[in-house]
Amino acid sequence: MQNSFSIPRLSADRLTRLNLACSEERNALGHIGVRVTPDSVRFSATNGRILASVLLPIEGFHGTAGDVILDSEQFTAALKAAMKIHGGRILFRIDAAEVRLTIGTASALVRRIEGTFPAVEHVWTRFQDRRWVPNMNSLDNHLAGIAQKISGAKTSLLFSSPVPVAARIERAWAVPGAEPGESVPLSDLRVAVTAPAFWADHELALLVMPITRSPDERFLDLAKHALPLPAVSVAAAAA
């Protein structure tokens, strides 16, 4: 696949953090997957437990659409360099062995990686007919932290999870007593607490896989942590 197109320079800041979602392994998961169409480009990164996708409109498309994998370190370095240069758009020129990023009079090369990036379309389409509710599952703090850094948001991300339309889980957040005779079936709750967590804005979408929990986890006994003062100490404090 060979083509050329340009993206907004302002999007470079987020793209420089996309490699945080890459796997530490030096296979396809350790790099950036790129899908180019005549109208848009999607940059993806995943380690199998978190998936980050940045979808951008493009201008000046020439060539053929398709997929490539880019070296994550060189990709990040090239975009960081581009951010330091004044200019409106960043030009991508994809050739057989490398990609040239140009902004103004400066340019940088990023090598293409051999292999196939995992198909991720199903992640973004399989839940289109679902109802979205506030996330209720258990998340790995490290993964949630990666998602927060990639987003660049100053406030904590509020994740959502997909549930079947018939599962009216949002009733759990209703005003207490508003519908006193109503209950939420256990099957609906099970779907909510095992579903993946998502967050998205105008260009970035994030998926974080939940931590698997067991229904027979040990019961916590916290009573021993309640240490009352000895009677002598209580009397001295009252004196």
C-alpha cells in the first residue's frame, strides 16, 4: 500500500501518547496499527487488555487505502518533533518500506513493520445496539491510568459499559424510592459487572478489559482493625 494524506497538527499531541497502550513485546502489538481510507485514518494501539483508537479526518488523499504497522518509537519521536514546528497540517507519505512525516520544511522517517495488526472492527461495532450505563466492573488501576494519560483529560475519565437494551440497569442510579416495587434481575447485573469499560470523545475511543472476579471470594473481616482505646487511656483523656 502506498498513499499520502494530511492530518491536523493539533492531533499530534494525543498521538504521541498512543504508544502507552502498546504491548512490551516486539511483535505487531508492540507497534501502531494504521488503517487509511479515502476520508479518514485510524491509529490503533493495544496490549490485549487495553485498546486505544484515534480516528481523524484526512485531506489530500492520493493512492490506495489499506493497513500498515508503524514502529511505535519512531512514530512517537516523529510526532513530538512535529509538534515543535509551526504549521497547519502534518503530511503522511506512505511508501513500501517507510512513512515520511512532513510539516513545513521539516520531515522525519518512520519504518513500516512487517506483519498483521489484530482486527479490531468488532470491538467498535458489536455493541451498537446496546444500552450504555455507568461502568460497574473492576478495572486495573494501571490500565485506567494509561487510558487517562492517553486522553489528556484533566478530570478523571468516567467509563461506560454496554448492556442489552432490555436490561434497565440505569434504574440503579435513580432516586431512591422513585419506583419502590421495581427490582433489577441478577442476570442483568451480571452482564453489567462483567462487560468491558469504554470511554470516547470526538476522536479518541478507549476500551479497558475488566478484572475477572469470583463469586466465592473470601469474606473480609475488618473488625480487628477497630482498636478501641484501653479503659485507662479513655479515662485519662476525659480528665
